[in-house]
Amino acid sequence: MITQVEKMQKEVLVIEGKRKLQGILRVSGAKNSALPNMAATILTDKEVILENLPDLLDVKLMKQLLEDIGSHIDCIDNNVCSFRLSSPKSFVANYDIVSKMRASILVLGPMVARFGYAEVALPGGCSIGARPVDLHLKALEMMGAKIELQHGYIKAYAPKGLKGAHIFFEKITVTGTENIMMAAVLAEGQTIIENAALEPEVVDLAKMLKKMGADIQGEGTPRIVINGVKELNGTKHTIIPDRIEAGTFAVLSALSDGKIIIQNYPMEYLEYVNEVFKDIGIYILPVDKDKVIIKREERLKPVDIQTKEYPLFPTDLQAQFMTLLCFADGVSQITENIFENRFMHVSELNRMGADIKIVDRTAIIKGIKELTGADVKATDLRASAAMVIAGLVADGITKIHNIYHLDRGYEHIDTKLKNIGANLWREINE
Ligand code: EPZ
């Protein structure tokens, strides 16, 4: 009898390529908005209801982490849950969860702010980079927290509460901005965050915190100003659509004759990405208030892409666009500026017949006519999405190993793809 973990590690996704795909793909709630909004429920003893929560492995892990701390969670279905942390039963985010999901670091700010103490396992590196959290810790120290690293855990003390501070992030950090925003809403006095992240998920978090009674200005700009308040209320909040899932579906649609309609495609969060699509010869066309279709030119044009912070090209769509540019008529380049090790899908795509070379932080992609099915490995969440797209358009059968990465960030993806005619199934690889 194999354990749940062994099953997860041995599971492969088998895809028969070149099937005609048509129908509606619905974009779910955003993982990278759901996780910080769930962490923010720590900041009040009142009930917070979150709607449009995506049913993902990472969301399950965050629920487990919050329940370990003492939160009472009630879900009327997989996408609507109420959270209430009347009083804590633990101040620890343990290694077992943090090692599976780095975003667990998001409970640090809210716990120190509300309880004056938190113990969070230090997130190690992951397959895409070292990913330190030094900027989070430095900012909390500027707000008066005493930070110690002991036995692999961050211990943060602020028994008298946090104090407002003027913080300059040397580097733009998404979860760093979110963590400090959550720490500052209950701090004494004013906090200013300079060089803040502009991502829509940061703005969505600020929106919910303001509904809870927080005093925040400037979210969505590089300078966020927060005046601390004594306590926060409960609220109800709907998670924004997942722009990365939407971009992933648009790439698939462009490579499969565009008979796929995408529902909840957040045009407003993908303006720059839509421009890049246009440069390649792909057009995102609204068909009604919440649906788009994808039209493309016969010949896809090669382009050069630089991954950057929002609103420029997201690193979380880099791998999917690499699969797309395998079919461009010419040579494209993608430079990865955010994470130092986010090209592990290159060797897997080359196993399927792609022609990609890496020079420093740039991948040089020579257009080819066809990919062929093969055994490949998913190396991280977004790389797994790139392999699924490749498998769906390749000639023959593709087997994707370590597919558990996919379930961390794509809700019910097998069902969604089968509903538009894909032939795919999961097997346990003995
Ligand atoms: C968020 O990660 C996202 N995760 C990532 O999505 C996304 O790739 C990333 O932002 C960039 O857009 C969530 O929102 C849960 P960063 P985060 O801090 O916040 C360096 C996905 O696929 N840095 O903005 O961890 C860091 O190493 C995931 O859904 C420091 O040096 O990323 C990186 O090079 C993957 N010190 C850069 O800054 C710090 O203290 C940006 O990282 C913090 C970050």
C-alpha cells in the first residue's frame, strides 16, 4: 500500500496530443491573492468570509497552517470559507508546511502585529531560486520587532506591539510588501513603504484590509502609506481572477486553433501581456462581458521578452510563453530577471524536440514545426503548465512526472481540459 505522499510523487499525467480542443475554460480565483488574504484573517478576532477561493493544494496548506494557529475555518463549498481566529492556540508555522509552501511566510507579519510574537520556519530555497526573506525581516526590525533565527525558525518578538517606520525596499518584493502592509495596519503610528510591489494581488489585499477598517493609501503605486489602527473588523471579500492561469489558457488557445473561449480573463491585469501577444500575432478579443476568444495569424512572429515586476512581463508566464515561442517562425529570446534558476523546463522542452539554448539568464528559442510526445519532468508550478501545453499540442503521447507541482496552482485542471476535449489521465508510475 503506497502512502499519500508516495502516490503524489509517483503520479504522472499522461496526455494524448493534437486533440481538437474547443469550449469554455473558466479562470479561477488567484492563488497569489488567496494566500495573503487568508493570512490577513489572523489580524482580527472577527469572522472573515472569502469567496472565489481557488481549490488548490497551496490553499489547503494555508488552511492547515491557520487551523494549527487556532483559526476556526468553515467552508460552505471549496470556494467559499469563513475564517475566525478568536484566540491563538499556537504561534508556530511549522517546517512541515513551510517547506511545502514558501508563502507560509505571509503569516509572520499579521501574527507579530496582533500577538507580539511569531515563530515561522525559515523558508528554504526552491527550484527556481534561493528566494531569501531578508527584506521581510529587516523591515519588521525597523518596526521594532526583535528577530532571532534559531534551529531553522524565525522568532519575532514585539511584546509592546510594532511601531510605524519608513521602509525602503532595496528590491521590489511581492510577499514582502504584503507582509509589511499586514504588519503595519495594527502598528502604532504611520508606516511608509517605498519601492512597494504594484501587483494586482497586493492591491486586492489592501482592498480587503480597508474593508476590515485599515487605513491604507497608495496601494498599486510605489509608495504605500499606512496609519495603524487599534483593531480590525470582519468582512466578506471576493478573490480576484488569476491572471497567470488566464495567460496560461490564452497560450494554449493560441496553439490549438483558438476555439477555446476563456471566461473571467482579467484584461485589466494583462495589458502588457496582451501587447506581447499582439507582437507575436495573437489577439485577445472580448466576446461578451466576461469572455474572450483568441485569434491568431498563420505565422507567429518571434519576439524578445524580459521578465520584470508588474505591470511588465510576469516571470510566472515565462515558461508558458517559451512553449508558445517554440512555434514562432524565427528566433526569440526570453531573459529571466526575477529568479536566478527558472529555466529548468528548457531541457524538458528540448526532450520534446524544441531547440532552446541558454546563455546566462537568456533562453534563445529557435522556432520549430512540431513537438513530439515524450517522458518529461515538471520542475516547478509554472514549468508544469508549460509542459501540459506542450503535451496537448505535441504529436503522440507525453508523460509528465512530478505533476503534483501543477495541483499547487491550477484548480481542477484535468477536468477543465477534459471538458474542452483533451484526452489525459493520471497514472501511478511504479
Ligand atoms: C511572489 O513570490 C509570487 N508568489 C511568485 O509566484 C512570483 O513569481 C513572484 O512574486 C514574482 O512575481 C506569491 O505571491 C505567493 P518576490 P515572492 O519577493 O513574493 C528577491 C507562482 O508561480 N527577494 O517578489 O516570494 C527574490 O529572491 C510563484 O505562483 C530577496 O532578495 O517573490 C526574487 O529574486 C512563484 N529578498 C525577487 O526578490 C527578500 O526578502 C522577487 O521576489 C524577498 C525577495
